[in-house]
Amino acid sequence: MDWLAETPAPRMALDIDGARRKGRRKRRLRAYSVVAGCAAVVLAAGLAIPAALGPDEQEATGMVDRQHNPLVAKASFGWLPEVITGVEYGVGAHGDYALAESGRGSSRR
């Protein structure tokens, strides 16, 4: 036992600096792959959703031609009395409404 106590210890088989480098590299690779995977999913969804939607669904989601304004009425009322000088359209708490204005300052609904 005295002989064993006096002999130098064997060289350590574990490379601590190498293990740290390898661990940091793995952690960086894992973080970059998560970020790249999320970016790929967002990009794929951004490209796939508008292509999958038909014209009706695109209008419902607001992806329509900017020349078309849904708030502008595309109708004329030739049957209104001559005292009606204008028609105003709006959206209220209970839905859409039309307000007919006369030249006398009074208005009717």
C-alpha cells in the first residue's frame, strides 16, 4: 500500500475544457435550430395561408383590392322624394343604418 500511495496519480481521462467547448457548441446549435425552425414555420404559414384562401375567404380576412371600398354605397335611390337632398350611411351599435337628409334641416330614418 505504501508503494501505491507514493506513485503519481494517473492522467485524468476527462478533458474539462473540451467538454465545456462541446457543451457550448451543442447549446448554440440547439438555440439556432429552434430559432430557424420557428422562422421557417412562420414563413411557410405566411406563404401558404393566402394561397389556400379562395376569393371569398380573402375578402373576409381583409385581403382585398384597395380600390374597392366597402363603405361606399353603390346604389342610387331614384324613388326618394325630391325634398331629400342626401343619404348618409353608417354603422351604429345596432347595425348598419341609412339616414335621409332633407333641405329643410330635418332628417328622417
